[in-house]
Amino acid sequence: MNAIHETNLPGLTHRGKVRDTYDLGDGRMLMVATDRISAFDVVLPTAIPEKGAILNQMSRFWFNLLGDVIPNHMIAMAGDADAMANVKRVGPLINLAPEIARRSMVIKKAERIDIECVVRAYITGSAWAEYTRSGTVNSAKQPEGLIEADRFPEFLFTPSTKAEVGHDEPMTDQEVVDMVGTEMADRLRNASIEIFTKAHDYARSRGMILADTKFEFGLIDGELTLIDEVLTPDSSRFWDVNDYAPGASPPAFDKQFVRNWLADSGWNKEPPAPELPPDIVAKTVERYSQALERLTGETLAA
């Protein structure tokens, strides 16, 4: 399988850890999910074949499923000839290679809100690490006696800063208010919890647990809109319901194989990162593919 680590099309406006974004004019953009993978906030030199196509297809599924909850920025999947029939072929869309098209989505341009809107249903990862130190999550006191992977009494909104480089930092409720105002802070919290609730219930119907995820929002014509990716293995922690028991976090459908190998490699978590061995790449491809099939009922489109 071939991997696409980077795209170089006309009109590049932004290159993130995973996505390359291009301006199409008329308030539209082309968002390409490459096969890049990051860990410990560093983009790795090894790409994961088909990862971008999986992320793109999963985001499309969730945008459609959640469309009655909140509007999103998706116009069309670039590889869907029917959906693209009414999209003007300009700039990078002219002669777009099929392998890039299947990793790409035409989207509406939004005024991005620079907050990672994280929602948690279970105490794991960085939330568990903070709780074991101080009994708090995002500096908010939590019930005593929780054990790893316990379900919270209610879904928690635990926002963080959106860092282009380096680490995202947890934000208190007041810090969110200071950044965007009380009204927008309430809108972000309420929208995040509502979206998470529907996604969590749907995942359970597929035998999966949505432990936590992050959402990104923007404004399009003043309307709060779900943007970027949504509910993919890059942005979410999914568990098999049969693997779950409080006391330890089950294996997640994400890039944990990559993180574990890097942690054991002796790498100091500073650039440059080492190349990944083929078996770790293969296991990661398999895990992402399983997430797609388990959650959407779809196989990866050619």
C-alpha cells in the first residue's frame, strides 16, 4: 500500500499535523487528510498507508449522522463523483489524483474557534493522570474513590487550548469565558455534550464505547458549525465493550501501538522522531480499519 505523507497542490493555506488545506475561492476549501501520524505532539517520519482515507470516510459518516444535531462544514467528498457534480473544478480540484481525492473533502470556510472541545465519559489518559495527582480533572474537583476507566457520573466538558506546535493545555471554565465570552462558552459546552451524547449512544449500539473525544467548531455566517474531523481514531478513544472493566483502560482503537513502540524505543519525544518498523505500521493500519468497520458498518472505499 502506498502512503501519502504530504500533498503539494496549488493554493495551500495551512499544513497541520495531519491535514493539508487549500483555498478554492468562494468560501470553499479542500481539506486533505494525509497519511501522516503524530505522537507526543511530533509528526513522525513514517506515514500510515490508507490512514487519511479512513479518517476522511469516518468523518463523512459522522457528519451525516450528526447533521440533525448541528450543522457541519462538509460540502462533498472529493472522491464522490455524484456529490462533486455541482462543485466547480478550480485550483487543486483540477486533475486531482484519485489517491488524493479519496483522502479529501470539499468544505465551507469557517472562522475557527481556537479551543479543543474535549468531552469525557470515562476517566482515563491525561484525566486519570491528573486525578491521581490532585483529585481533579481540568482543575475541577472530582468524586473521591474513582478508579482507572470508571465512568464519570455525567459527561465532562474539559476544553483545552489548540496548539499548532507543542502541547495543548487544559483550560478552566473561566479561561474559556475569558477567551470567547459567556454566551459562546455556553454554546460550545452545550453543543459538545449534545453531540457526544448522540455519538456515545450510537457507538454503544455497535458494541463500542466512546470514552472521550475532541470537537472543533467554527462560525459560518454567524452559525456555530462542527468543523475539521470528527470522531475518528485520531481524535477519539474507542473501546470494545467486551474489553471494558473498571480498574484498567482497555486497548483503544487508535495509535496506541505507535505510542507504545515509541515509549519503549528510548526516544526522548523531541524531533526528529524515529522511523516506525513495518509491523507497527501494519498493526496500526489494521486497528484503524477495524474502527471504521466496527463503527460505521462500512469497509474502506477504493
